[in-house]
Amino acid sequence: MKSSELGLSAMYRILKKAGANRVSDESADELRKTIEEIAEEIAKSAVDLVSETKPKRVTVMGEDIRNSWLQKEKESNMDRFKVI
């Protein structure tokens, strides 16, 4: 089993703050997996953005994370307009 970067107790707190009266172990674990997948995608995208800068940077900044998130959000919104 793969080790997690995020604590399970934080997932319980997030779900409780969102208004859940009760939180199952399965839901907290699923939230953790989902958040980690999304975070990994954003991080990879941010690293790609940094590697394309001129002059080339090696440090990922907060702005890179925000830009990566905005880019992913824009791409997902564009998916809604694709003709099937």
C-alpha cells in the first residue's frame, strides 16, 4: 500500500467543516486520494511551467501553483464545449 502525504485526520476535519455530521473512514480516505491526485497534477504542471521560463528557473513559486491551477481550470471548462 502506498504511503500518503496527507493526514487522514485532516480529511475528517475538512469534511466536518463542509457540514458532514458523520464521516466514514472510506469517505475520508477517498477524499485524501482525490486531493493527492489533483495536487500531483497541479504540481507537475507547475514544474513544467517553471522549466519553460526564460531564463530557466529551478524554484517553484506560489504564482506557478496558482497559474497551473488556473490553466487546469480553464482546460476543464473548455472540455464542456467539445462536440462529441
